Amino acid sequence: MPFMYIVRCADGSLYVGSSWDADRRVAEHNQGIGAAYTRRRRPVELVYAEWFDRIEDAYLAEKQVQGWGRRKRLMLIEGRADELPGSGSRARRRKGGEPVS
């Protein structure tokens, strides 16, 4: 099942990606075979995952959230998507999105 996910890196930064299998992808990031960004900031921890019916939709969500600042990403992670600025138009419409503890 396709996911858009957010991981918290060891330096506290947030990395957004998409994958068919979020758990496998996070393991790859921690093994150093993920993105170059996370390779230099290990270990990473999964803090948010949102599932989609199509990988194309997960990728579009990834690109949208990558354009957000830290504050908006944290609101999404905390389950406060309805409070996001512009929630009527630009905010994520959550489908299966759950904060990960």
C-alpha cells in the first residue's frame, strides 16, 4: 500500500518521502541506503505515515508537504491538519493519516 511518510532525523530535521512500504523504507534510511539527506542524519524515526490508494497520490502528497515549513509539518504530525493555515484549500485532506508514536 503506498504511503507518504515523515521521519525525524537524528539532528531533529524532518524528511518527507513516499514509498510502497513505509517500514521498509525507514529501515533502508537507517541502513544508509535511503536518500543522501538521511544518510548523513541517521538514525531516523518514523513520525507520520499516510496511506493512499495510488502511488501517484502518495507522491503528490510528498511533494506538497515537502513545500511546507517545519511548523506546518509538525501540525500534520501532531494530528492537527484541520488547524493548518488555509485548511479549506491547501491543507492536506487526511486519508489514513495517523500520527505515529
